[in-house]
Amino acid sequence: MATKQDQFNELQKKNLEAAMRLAQLSIENSQRIMEIQVSTAKSLFEEGVQNAKALSSVKDPKDMMDLRAHYAQTTTEKMLACAREIAEITATTQAAFGKLVGEQLTSGSQDMFEAMQKMFKGMPISDQNALGAMQTAMDTTRAAFEQMTRASTEAFQNFTQPPKGRK
């Protein structure tokens, strides 16, 4: 009985370690995103002040419109650059999450499968079909998760690439 409890404790320890790695990764990337947002907001504020000063000294309406258009363009470009940078962090984080969860699914399903095998071996009637079905279900779940991770990573990568014709 102690060996089953030890196996269960080891499985829980692995799950806890994986959860801690995911939490640490999440915290680190949240900090990076906040730094990007603060930096962008500070830069936009400083440009807004400079733009307001420049607009106050312009007398010609055409020059005023040109200055406003230029400010709108640079603001939009900075916001898009910020969004791309955040999307890149998100994609990288998602890939790391996917890798960790995939590893967890792989090792966890193997550990669970081995535990089920031992449990069925201890029973008077052993059903190999049940074990096979369980392994197939775990493999299918892992494959579906990996496919979803790849698809969402590709979607984020498409977002982070600059539009064609501009770099």
C-alpha cells in the first residue's frame, strides 16, 4: 500500500512542480507586458505634450492638419508595434505553456497508464482492452492538445508579422 501512496505522492509532486513553472512563466511575461505598456504610454504622453506645444505655435490651418496627421500616424504605428510585441510575448508564452502541458500530458499519462496496469494486474480478471482504450484516449487527448497549440501559435505568428510591403 505504501508504494501506491508513494506513486501518488510522486505524481502530485510532478504536477505541483509543473504548475509552479507555469505560474512563474505567467508572472514573468505579465511583468514584461506591463513594462511594454508603461513604456508605450509614457512615450505617447511625451509625444502628446510635444504635439500640443507644436500645435499651439502653428498659424496655418494646412500645417496644423499635417501636424495632426503626422501625430496620428506615429501614434498608430507605436500602438501597433506595442500590440505586436505583446502578441510575440503571448505567442512565446503560449508555446512554452503548450510544451510544458504537453510534457505533463505525456509523462502524466504514462505514469497513470503504468499505475492502471499495476492495479489491473492485482485484480483477478485483467482486461487488456480497457488498458488499450485508456492509452488510446490519452494519446488522442495529447495529440488534440498539440494540434490546438500549433494552430493558435500560427495564428499569433501571423498577427505579429508586419503587413506585406512594410517592415
